[in-house]
Amino acid sequence: MNNIWVSGLLLIGLIGCGGNSSSGGKKIDMSEYLPTMTKKEYTEVNKTIDDSRMQSGDFVENIVIEPNLITTKVNGITTTITTIHQDKISIQEFGDKDRTIIMKKEVKKGDKVIEDIHESLLETLKVGSQLVGDKSIKTEESCVYKGKIDEFSKYFYVYENYDEEHDIIRLECTIRKTEITSIKPEFVDEVVYENGTIKFKPNTSYIYLQKGIGIIGDIDDDCVVEKMPEVVIDDTEDPRDCIGEQYRYILYHPNY
């Protein structure tokens, strides 16, 4: 979601993620897992395979709650506007992404909560000053509701259903990218560029939301399978085949 993001402690891994699963047939209302408070503090932790040190920092979300409308700002800049409709939730993102995501309002275990497909231009292809085609990236994102849990822990942060009224739900999110090269028909036989697609391996992450609080954790552990000549991520691989460490975590500072 937001990409704005403790100094170097040796942090341990994900230590808990259990509890009672929700029934596959019982629906939940996703609007109940949006924030109802006006301020939330987070820590973002990043590490790439090329960097031996973890990078981290804190940020604060200031939230304005109105009937069926939630506006979130960081450092005075609007990052998201969330609108609750009768049958859906729309999340307008600002900044680098600048897009609107549609979320299903009522879902049961196994349903797709979010499904978003968008395409953006990477570069134009030219021979001299003549435009002969372009290269774009198609991104397919989906998040599936995996069920309810009573507790989730990461490092020294512990999130729990402390009063039986604030359960936690888990979403599994997958991003699939395809690079598309498209050459204008009149230049196909005259240039070295070729029409075609390159499919990248999927990236999987997990989002945890707590009732009345919203996002409490965004966990993205990358399985890096190649480092040279460039980093290749394949989250479908057996973890035993991953090399090095690469991850991004966004963690809410719990107030309970």
C-alpha cells in the first residue's frame, strides 16, 4: 500500500501466525477491517540481496474519518482516499501508483478481495528519430482472503484479538508481471526489435488487517533464485532453493 518507510537491531523472523480459521461459507464485511482511529504509526523494514544491512524507518498516517469516506495522509500529503459503497470499496492511491483499486465488500474464505490489471509504458522504441514501437509492462495483482487468525507476531510486535472483538484476517496477494514489446506493423521486417512478451515469476506477499484498525502488517519475503546478471525472484520455488535475503515489511505499532 504505502511505500514511505528501526535502526539496526538483529530482528528475528515471523514467529506466530495461528488461531481459528473462519468458515469457508461465512462472509465477512471488509469495511469492518478499515481504520476507525485518526492516527496510526508504522515501521517499514527493507533489505535487498545486494545490501548486507537492513534499512528501516518510521512513519505516521493521519486519518480523517467521515461517513463512508476515509482519507489518509502522510507528512501532510494525501496517500489514499477510501470510499465505502454498498457492494464494494474503492481505494484511490496517489503518488507513484496514482490509480484506483476496487475491493469486494463482502467475501468468504477463498474469495478474491482485490483483482487489478493495469499496463504502463516502459519506453518508446526508435530507430534514429523514427518511432517504431514501444515496450510496456502489464501488472496483474490479486489478493485472496485466506481466513481469520487470533494472533500474529513479527519481531517484537505482537498483534492479538485482545477482547474477542478485534479479530485479524489474512490476505495472500500475488503480483504477476509481463513485459510486452509491440512493433508497428510497417516496421516489423525492418528493425531488430521483435514483437513478444516476457513473463516474470510471481511475487507473493501477505497483508494482515485487524477489525477497526486496518492494516497491521504487510509482509513481503522474496525468494531470490538468481543474483547475476540480475536479481530473479520466484516465490513459487521451494524456500530451500532461495539464496540470500530480500524482504520488505510494514508493521503497525499496536496500542493495546
